[in-house]
Amino acid sequence: MTSQTTTADASAAAQGSHMWVLTLKVPGRGMTTSHGTVTPPAGATRHDTFRRLLDYVVSENPRMSSGNCVFFTLEPNRL
């Protein structure tokens, strides 16, 4: 599974099958919100995808390694 942040002009075919937003907060030390698109592998559960995205966000923001998830959404990337 890969995750990527996309630009507004990226074609739908180049984006993942799902759009996600994840916010982590470390009390007294800050908060971060990340977003992007992802195509989970066949058979992956919502929890599997959450854990992989959480790992991705923490790898990009190591200070959030002890953060609490205050918001998470994973929705099909279509209107």
C-alpha cells in the first residue's frame, strides 16, 4: 500500500481509491493533520489501513509518535 498527497489538478485515475484525513495530537506539544489518497491492498480492513496510515504519518512527523488520534476518516475517492 502506498499513500500520497495529491494536488487539485491530478487526474482521478492517478489518485488512490480512497481519500483519508488523520489528525494526531500530543497534549501540550502540538497537533498535526495529514491527508492524501490510498489504494488499500485486496483484503485489507479499515483497521489495517488506519494502522498503515498512522505509521506513515508518524514516520513523517516523529514528534507525534505518542500522539492521540483525534480524527480519522477514510472514504471512497469519488463524488
